[in-house]
Amino acid sequence: MTKRNGTRPHLPLGLAKRGYSGVIQHLAAGDAGSALSDNELESRLIELGFVEGARVEVLHEGIVGRDPIAVRVENVTIAVRRREAMAIIVA
């Protein structure tokens, strides 16, 4: 987690626990460890609504390994794997 100018710490959405809410700061596909290429992962996340400035909330975690997670992005609920959520930096 990094903290910038006294603001909320930035962290990957994949580390957030149920109930977390924040705002997407940027995407960092290279840090996700996904089977998809960085460009493909970033494109898919953007298509799903994971864009800079969007409000996000972690609604639910899977039972096994807390994966996948259900996330509300603005007014849409999306399930995403934690390793791919690691590419979504929030604060």
C-alpha cells in the first residue's frame, strides 16, 4: 500500500476485503499476474467499467480462497478473480 500526500492509501482491489469502498485510481495490468496479456487484461477491465474515477465496493467474497469477488462498479455488479483485481488500483 502506498500513501500519497496524506490521502487514503492506494492498494490493489484484489487485496480489499468485503465492505471496502473506494475510487479507482488507475490500472496496473503488469502487476496482476494474470494469464492474459497486459493489454488484453486492461482492455477487458475497461470494457467492464473499471475506469479511473469510478466508485467501487466489494460486496461478496467466494468461500474457497475468498475468490472470486463480487464488486459494484458505479451501479453494476461484476464478479472478478482476485488475481485480475490486483490490476485495479483503488484509494
